[in-house]
Amino acid sequence: MGVTISGGGSPDSARTWTTLQIFPDNMFKLIGSADATKTLVFELDGATAGADARFLWTGATDMDFTLPFATGTLAITDPADPNVQTYTGQHYFDGNAVNTAQLIFAQAAGAVTLPFQFLETTSGFGIAVNLDAQTAGDVVFTLPNVPNVANLTSAKFVMTDLGAGAGGAGGTTPTTQSLGNINISTSCICRTSTSTTGFRFVDNASVTAGAHKNLRVVLSSLTASTNNSMTFIGTAVRDWQFEDCTGSLAITGNENKTTAANASSGRVAKFNLTGQTGTIAATNITTSTAAGFYQINANVACTIAGTGSLNVNLAWTGDGGAKTVAIISGYAMTATGTVGQATYVVYLASGNITFTVTGTFTGTYALRLRDTYLGP
């Protein structure tokens, strides 16, 4: 049976009951001893009929329990293992100040059992965080900025190969980043160094053999703040083969000119001039390029017959001063079907290589020039 406290107020003395007392939750609450407006109320009507809730205390000394100032559901431990904390719903652990967090997993030095693990409950597969080898400082994991949940499969941690003996005595310094099927963003920087150190491409077949076949790009000789690129143009699969020798690659000019205009600064031009009917004044094939050997290939063809003949001339400054040579001389413009052609190698000591078309003639012609830098 229940107990009734007369007067509608609070009990004013200690009371002892020798039988079970029943208090309806809407007629019972605890109040603060100094401030009666501070209360603790129990609400049991949400439970299943016949279900009891019990508070079990097994402590040997006095303990204080402080409830957080928040509305929510208390986490419980696994009855079979009180050390296992189970959360049955979504929970937030929030830090209210910069660089702080409300959830800390403590690991003692030399501890065998790791305090924090991700566990797949069906297979038992787990991923643990082991901080025992950390001597000083903090480690912060920054997740990639993915736009939505559907793209989370593209957000992955890059794992470091610890080398032989990893995880115990004899472990080596991490040197290899495994990027399997990872798309490197446009902002990624791969740092190069020398021909023996820095970023490299490695032949996959030689990795397990221990004698790596490497390819490195060395940028140390470039002028600061320069951007360089390689552009591949093709309509099908192409294979390029570098022969087994050390040397410099020849560079053929690719700045296409369809009118008699100078090559841009630092460029070697190629000329495809069609429908030409007159002479051409001095035009730069190269502009502000490196000194060295250049090979010029020239081809001229009459497309509409006329009269007279023309000359294709080169001019440059080499050893000993300025040079001028007619590489195609006296090409007849009186009939179509013939071709004037020449290959000429010059050494450019300074300045630019120019070409001209001279002569007295009528008719129409096409002139094509290619220039290849062979090296210093």
C-alpha cells in the first residue's frame, strides 16, 4: 500500500518503513534541501507493463555521480563485460573550445590491449589505434573534403609501408606511400630532387625483386617560378622508346605559323605558308632561344605557274659573325609539279635565325619550314 504525507508538504523527520512502499511517479519528486525549486522527477509510464528498472550498487566506498547538463540517453555497459560501453543510437562528442574534445581514450605505456578499435562484429575484423610508440607531440588526421555522403568511397587514408620489421623491433623509417586506385587531385605536389632521390616512377615488376627500375624528373636547373609541361597529342595508342644511351633530345618547333610572323619568345616556329605570291621579308624562325645547333628543313612548290624564280635564304649569327645562305636558290616558278627542298644545319651563337624569300617572279607558291634544335 502507499504512504500519504499529511499537510500537503514535505516530511519533516526521518521515516522508516518495514514494508514495501509504492509511490506513483506523478505524486513523488525529490527537491533541493536549500532550494525547493530544484527537483528530480521520475517518469515510468513509457516502460512496458510489468517491467522493472533496478539501480544496483556494488561500490565499497562513497562515490559521486554527476549527470551532464544535457537532454539525452545514458550509455550502458555490456552486462557480460562491464568494460564494454555500448551506444545503441547516434551520439555526439563535442568540444566547446579550440583543440579540445570531450572523448579521450587513454593508453598506458607498454599496454598490450589497445583502448580504441573499429570492429566489424560479424567477422571480428578490427582496426586499432596504437599510440605506445609516440614520444611527443600530437597527430591529427584530416579527412578529405568530399561533397556528400555518396562520394565517401573516394575519401581514403594513404597507408605508409613501414618496411621490414614494421610494428616491432627493427622497424624501418616509412618510405613508401601506397596509393592503390587513388586519384591525385590537381593541387597535389610531387617534390623532385636529383637523379637518385625524390619522387620517382618505379617499374611494378621490379618492386618485389628488390632492384627497382626508376624514372625521375629533375627540375633543379630550371629558373625559379617557371611552369613547364608536356602535351601529348594522339588519336590512338602510341609507344615512344628511349634508346640505351645518355644524351639530349632534339626539339622540333611546334609553334605553327600560317603567315609570315615571327616566332614567339623562347619558341621555335614551324611555317606552313600557302597561297604566297610575293617575296617575304626577314622573319624569325627562332626568337630568344638557346645557342646551339639547329637543323632547318625547307620545301617550296609552285602551285600556280608564272614567271621567274625565287630563293629561300637563312640568316643567323654564328662563330665569326653574321651569316647569310641561300638554301634554295633559283627555284623556277614557270611550272607546277616540281619541288625545291633543302636541309641545312647552322650553329647559332647569339640572336635569332631568320628566313627570307627573294627573287623576281610571278605565280603562286607554298613554302614549308621546319626547325629542330639539336642541342648546344
